Amino acid sequence: MSGEFMSSIPTMRYGEGDRIGLLRQILVGLNHPDEHYPIIHIAGTNGKGSTAQMVTVLLSAHQLKVGLFTSPHLVTPRESVQVAGEMISVKAFKSVASQVNRILKAYGWTTPDILSEFEWTFLIALEYFKQMDCDYVVLECGVGGALDATNAITQSETAIFTKIGLDHLNLLGDTLEEIVATKAGIMRSHQLVVIAPEQKPGVTSQLKSAASLLPETECLKADLTNLQTVDRHTYRYVRDNNQEVTITLGLPGEFQRENLATVLTWYEMWLDKNHLAWKNDSVQKALASVHLPGRFEKVNNHPFILMDAAHNLDAITSLIESLQAAFPHQTLRIICGFLKDKDVAHMVEKLRVLPAKWWVTQPDFPGRTLTAEELATIFNRYNISPQGIYSNPKEALEVVMHQEETTPIIILGSFHLIKCLRGEFDV
């Protein structure tokens, strides 16, 4: 089966009928690959990718073979499927896709577009992880929880909830309470549940209440008080035995403190359950190695260019704090573009606190893109006059890069904008 079939199928089919039932039927045909390894399932609005990467490197530090499924990808769907830090090969991707396709045909589905791109990649990942004899699998939810494709799994050892906020309202619910209820759907009985700190009011209590209804499910909230920021990459962590540890994290950004606290809460419990000792050198080496494309990522030195895919109000708020800490007293040059189903007006209202010159553009996502002209209108509403309005993101980048100014360039607003521009750099 050719790998090009991905280009002809929908990106997402979330909410179109019983997707979970469909995926579980296919997993039965594949002989339940999800039952061959313990799973750590991660849901939330922001921080899922960072959290998944940290969990993966800590498990790998114990010489475990770890499968990692994340989204979205920036260049190829193969990025979403990794084992031991290596992306699935083209040959393996096509081979497993053919195997899934045979199951579809056996059930009478003759065209691959019965599944979305996300669902295809998820199924390929689970089967590939089985074939690779993974010791552990880390699954990052897509946009949801209960109805997310990743919730087709029948078991998971741990559910981790990163920060939950208002996003994907058209899919997950109209209120924060409805969104939390949807996210909580990944919980299982006989499971450890870990909740990130600094949640919005009511989120933690709602998640704990959901966990209390499940047999033998332990629920913990991460604590920030034992993890203090030293600088952009360094933290001072005090363990329960009062051992003080300095941790260097490969991911910069003020917002990573909450993600790291969440991961350390899980890790301490995991060590205890498996009767393993904290090994400072291996923890340090693992966390220092974490890298996540498109998240507060430096992609160029001269001029300095940083990309961040922040695309909702909470993520923008965290990004602003990180930019203010990283570039005090500097006027930034910012290229931004958003999808139209986001709360763009409130994000622009937040962003205006930054000392910046603005260039507006649009992500390449037909049907969901907010045009550059529409974005400029929103900026004008907040008394910001963009320096330039470009429908082509690459044109905007070229214009800004060739200015004589040397101030930092920031690209933000959407994974789809990052996807379009990241390939312009040698990263």
C-alpha cells in the first residue's frame, strides 16, 4: 500500500458517529496490539507534547524500549510514531498500513477514507509498537479524551492530565466543565491518575471526582512548591526525602515548570511501584535531552528566530510570560497567523502587552484558516497596525528576515503556520 494514500483522506473525523467502536473493531482484527504493553495516556489542553517527551525519556533511561505516539506532525505522519527515539521508517509505515488496510477490507470497507489521517496513524502506531516489542507506550491524546481515537485502547496504566482550558469548543463542549468531563473519559479502573498543578477553578476537583468512581484508581495532584525555577532551563527540585536535586531541562520556557512538576509526580510514583531507585545522573541526562519541534524552538541564529505553536488563550498567556523573561527590554518582530475557530480576538488582546512590531499572515489549512486580512482587522480593533499583511507565510518571513534590524523574530499562532515555515530552516 502506497504511503501517498494519506494525502487523500480527511485529517480528522472526530465526532462522526461511533469512532471508538470502529477503531476497537479494527484493533480486534489486529489481535489487540494495545494489550501487549503498559500504556501511559496523556490528555489536556496544553503541555501534552512536552509531558509525553519527558515521560518517554525517563522510561528510556531505565533501558526500556518505549513507543511514543504524538501529534500533530510538522512534515510527515511518521513523526508521530517513534520507538526508542527513532521515527518509524517509510518501509515499516507502508507495511503496517497495508496490514491495517487488509483488516478494513476484511470488514467490507473498501476505501481508506473510512478513517481519518489521525486514526490511521494511531492504528499504525499501536501495531508497530507491538511488532517492535515495546516495553512501554506513551500515548498523547489528539484534541479530546472520551471520544479521541486514542481512547480506543482497552487498558492503560496511568492517565496524566496536563493543564486544561478552553479550546476546541466546537468539538469538546461549550463550557470548561464539559471539556473536563470529556478529557476525564480516558480514565480506567486500577490506574494511577496524575493531575497537573495550577488548574483552573473546579478542574482538579472534577477530575478527582471522576477518578473516585473507578475501582482502585489512585489520583494525585502535582505540587509546584517543591520545584523552583533557577533559570530558563534549570530547576531546583526537593524530593520527599528532602534530597535536593538540580535539573536541567532541554525544553525552555517558564510554562515548562508545571509540566515538569507533573512528570516528576508520576515518576516518583512509578519508581516506588517498580521498586527502583532515583538515579540522579540518568534523570539529569534524560531530561536535558528533551527536544520538541515547534515549541519555544530556536530555529535560526542570525537573525535570531524562535517558533512556538501557541494557539489558544492559555498557551498564548504562557508564551507571553516566557518571551518577557527571555527578551526583557527588547522590541520583538512577530509573525503570526491563526485558525478561525480559535479565540483569536482574546489572544490578540493578550499579545498587545508585548513590545513588538507585527506581521500578519495565515496558516495553510483550507477551510479553517483565518485570512491575513481578517487577522489584520482584529489587530486594528485593538489599535495595532500591522507592518505587513501577507497571505503567503513564506513571503512574510522573507520580508522580515531581510530587514536590517537585529531584534528577535518570533513566529506564533498555529501548528499549521509552524509546519509551513519550519522547513525553511536547517533544524
